[in-house]
Amino acid sequence: MTSIIALFSFFLVFGGPGEDQGFSNYWIIILPTCSIFAYGLKKGIIFSIIMFLIVVFFLDTPWGQNLVQYEMSNPFRMRFPIVFIVAFAIGFSLELLRYVTSNELKKISEKYRLASITDSLTGTYNQQWLHDYVYSNNNDIQNGDLIGCLFMDINKFKLLNDTYGHLFGNEVLMEI
């Protein structure tokens, strides 16, 4: 992070190498967006604020302007911080959108994972969960650790369903 800030400051002061001095400032504009993508929201925001303060120092303070080694027009000095803020806002918006989308995908993925290993009516684990559990704990089972499994049968449940209906039968299953 320090090396990027040093390079950032170098480009602001010296404008870049060769005949196109001052052109490097235009590359600086993408740094807020890149820093948010590279460091994440929190660190990227802090990094972008530091870079913005450096921009303000070199473009808007007499001390910073005396350090700059090439000519910048007044309209450029006024517009550049605004463009920098706009680039930051774009990067922030994209990263925020990515973050929110990623969290929603994680929630949906967990919801479907749970749906795949549990019975939707009773919430108890199903055969897929039992298979995954035994497979993942196979070494413990082979080493003599005990594993238990409970199976239940409700006598005459079909008669209960036929007499009182399936909705009542579902309620009985959920209660048990």
C-alpha cells in the first residue's frame, strides 16, 4: 500500500516520464476503483481517502503546488478532484453491489444446502445428510467410535391419514 501511495505521489509531482508529462495524472483516476477492488470496501475507502487528501494537497495548497514539477491549468486543478471523487463513487458502488450480491448468494446457497439435507415438513435430517455424515466421519467410525441412528415407525399412521386427512397427518408428524 505504501509503494502505491509513493508512486501515486510521484505521478502527481513529476507527471510521469518523457514528453507527455502530466499524462500520468489521468491514470491516477482509476486508482480509487482499483484499490476498492483490491483491498475490499473498508481498506479501499481508507486508501482512497488518503489518495484524495494527497490530490488536494498537491493541487489545492500552495505548498503542494510548489512541489509539482510541471504546469497544470487552473481548470484541471479544479476538475481533477471532482473526477477523482466520481471514480471513487463508481468503484464504491460496484464493490457494494458485488458485496451485497455475494452475501445474498451465500444465503441462498445455504438455504438450498439445508433443503437438500432436511425434510421440508419435519426439519429432520434425511438420507442424504446421513450419507454425507457417515462419509465425512468414516475414519472415526473405523477407529471404533460409536455412531447411532434412530428410526421411528408410527403404527397405523395410514389409518390416521385416511380418517382425519393428510393435513392432520402432517401436523402429527411435525409434533412427533
